[in-house]
Amino acid sequence: MTRSSKLKLVKYYIYAYTNIENPGTFSYNTSMGVFIFNNEPTYIGKGYYNMGESHQNNCHNEELKRHIATEQFEYDVIERDLPSHLAHRIETELIHLIGRKDLQRGPLFNRSAGVNLVDASDYMDIGPLNIEFNRLMWILEELNKNKTIKGAAEVLGISERTLHRNLKSYKLKKDRYTKLYYQELN
């Protein structure tokens, strides 16, 4: 691998819009560290290049657009130079911890993500755009169709070792009677 291709893998960042009309200390402990905001967060995003700033001119989220129009916000990049999977993980965890307004669980205007799938017990909250959920469903589908780790890994285009790590992180178990995989919910 050349150095230039490595640089492309760590081009993502996490950004936040916060409400300057609601100052305070807002602290969230994620698996990647503690994130502290000086104002109430209203939107968390994952971006690259100028994606986060582009919301200020071209935003599809109507509530965020109205919030930006009031000019009562701060925009901050809160973590830089991340590979896509870590940026997605931090974004999803923060949305889950802070809570989405549309689900009456917090102040965020985000419309997707924010579900910690390992802890989730209510699948009705998982939006169709949740990449992690779609990945979990694809892994389960291939495991149950192929019946072997090796066969599923080949179809998924990942190593058997990576698939074993996914089994552990998603708490996937194989039923000893039906031989089907399922997610163990605590």
C-alpha cells in the first residue's frame, strides 16, 4: 500500500452543531473517549472535506435548517483524521447517548442512526439508513444462508477472523438445535 492510499482512509471527521442559547457542560462518555460540549448539542455528523459546513448553505434536515437560520449555533469539528468505521462508530454512539428529538429522547435534529445495536431492545427505533444495522442484517443473512463461517466470510468479502470479531461484537450466537444465528439480547 502506498502512502497516498493510506491518507484516503483517514479523511473523516466528526462535527457538531450546538445551541448557543443553551450553554452549559454537556459530557458524553463513548467507547472512544469523553466528548464535552460547552453548549447543548443539536446535530452530530460524520463528514469529509467541507461536508459539515455545507449544511449552512444546503441542508436537507428542516429542523437543522431552521436552527442554522437563527444564527444561534456554533459549528465545531470535534474529532479529526478518522477512518470511516471509527467516525461512524463515534457518530452513532454520540447520537445514541445524546438522543434524537424525533424519538423524544434528546435534543438532536438527526433523523437516522443513534442506535447502539448491542444494547438495543426496541428495533422500532432503528432507521433504514442505519448502516450498522444493515451490516448486522447482512451478516446474519449470510451466516444463516451459508451455514459456515468460511462460506459467509467469502460472500461478505471479509476474512473469517473479521467475521469472528463481528460475531463477538454483535453478540451473535448459533442455536444448537436449528443451527441458525441470532443476536443475543440481554
